[in-house]
Amino acid sequence: MKRASALCAVLLLLGSAVASGQPSAAQKLPQEVLVFAEVGNLVSFQQKMTDLLVQLDPDAMVDDLTEEMPEDVMKTLDPSTVDLQKPFHVVILEVAQSSEPVFVFTVTDPARYLDSLIPELDEEGEEDGIHVYFEAFGAGDEWGNPLAIGIVGNRAALGSDVEAVKKAVALMEAGALAAEPLFADADMGGMVRLRRLLDALDAQDQNPFDLVRRQMSMAMGMGMAMGGASGMDMQGMMETGLDGVEGLALQIDAAEGGFSLPEGSIEAWMRMQPVEGSGLAEYVAQMPRGSLDLLKYLPADAWMVGAGKQGDWGPILEWLAGAAERLGPAQPGMSSMA
């Protein structure tokens, strides 16, 4: 497993840094939070994104999130009942048999917000203080989805899974999902506990890697053999690559990143925490510490910079050799990596 993931480690580490002594988002959030995404201020983010896209293309047509989200996501006909300048969060919690997101946002007046909900919502009652609705696909339609809304102070939690909303509300009441921005230095930020998320999806028979394998198997069963006249084992190559990506993902405890749009530029950062004792953790431990000196050599007219560090390439070369053996003898004109 350790060698199988080393190939993909380089690509990930080119754009990431090891979690430092400074508390990360994963450390600040409760363990039940598997995925957390944040936009600190939708109004300013919309303006920055619009300015950027118009600079790239003066004729660009930019969708306005501040006009669409109140009705489409927050389910209100009155935009004044929600505060789009306060943090908007998307949370996926560890809930049995569910991976549905919960949206957490600020309302200006809880009672007025509940009175302004879209007409497609029919209230079915309350469960432990959570308002439960049925959202019809159309007026008078008997088909639709459940929807739950819980409110703590002036913060609302909304989602299609009642148990997930209940858990979000409990965390909000305990102060574990604070209203303050978690990524204060970024316009948009996010965190994922990758290993635990994959374990949760696997328990629900929704492992994304297994789903891809099933699709490949179905394609082969229908006679859609890959490779054709080239003689290359395309399916074998894809399976080998998929195994490597899965092996890497299972060795990542948490990954997080931020995205900002300061005037005239785009900034992004990412860092990750490997699973303790994993091959990826050993690889990262070999990487040199400290800041790179690349920026001081950057030409004044350069518009983009990228940099990365690397560890021992030995496991990567071993993985490539093993992959070549798995795919069989080298084809004519192709050199063996073994």
C-alpha cells in the first residue's frame, strides 16, 4: 500500500505543505465534520470574481450568486432575511448511511425567514426542534425531497437529511461550529478528512473508487474492450493508476486549502496531514523544511510562480517497476521500466 501510493504523492505535494504547528482547520473542527467549505463573505467574493472574469473577458456574462443563492439554496423568497456578508458554510457530517451536505448561514430574523420560505415547501412538523418539510418538484407534485431546517440564535442549518441537520444544530449549540470565519485569510476555504470520508462512503457502498471499477467492469462486459489496435492494456493501466490514487487517498488524514482574489492577482494554498505511520508520512518527513527562495529570483514581469519540494524517489521508482510488471511484457518500441 505504501509503495502503491508514492507515485501520486509527488503531484499532491507540489501544491501542498505539511500541516505546521499553527492550528489547522481540521484541528479546530470536531471529528464528526468530514467536509467543511466556507465563503467568508458572499457579497465581496461575488464582486471580486466578477471583476476578475471581466478583466479576462470584457464580454463575460457572470452569474450573480447573491441573487441566486437566497432562493435556490437558502429557500427564501425574501433575500433580506439572510445575511450574505456573514460566513456561508457547507458541512458534511459523519452520520450513519448519509453523506448529504448541510448548509449553515446567518439569518437576519429567524421568524421572518421561516415565514418567507418558498411555496414548494410543505411543513410536516417538528422533530426535536427541527422544522421538517417536504419540497415538491413542482406545484402540486407528489414527488419531491425532504428538507430540514434548524435555527440556533441567528444561524440556520438546512439540509435534506434530518439527522445530519440535528447533528449540525447540536454542534452549533455546543459552539463547535462557530459563526466566525475559519479561513479568515482567504475568500474561500475548505477542509476534508479524506480517510474518514472514504471509510464513511465505503460503509454506504458508495466508495468512489469501487464505483469507477464497476463502470470499467460493465464496459468490458458489454464488449467495450480498451486498448484496441495499439496493443496497450488500457484497462490495466487505468486500474493500476486507480489503485495508486486510492492508496494515496487512504494515507491522507486531512487536507485543506484556501483561495483568495486580492486586487490584480489570484492566490491559493493547500496543506495536508498524512496518516501517522503511513508511507506518505515517511515520504513527507524526508522533505526539507523552511521556505523556498524562488520568489526572490522571480522576474518582475512574471505573472505566475509554482514551486514544490520532494523526498526520496526510491518508492516511486519501485512503484513504476511494479506497475510495468503488472501490465505484462513491454510492447515493441516501448522500453521496460523494470
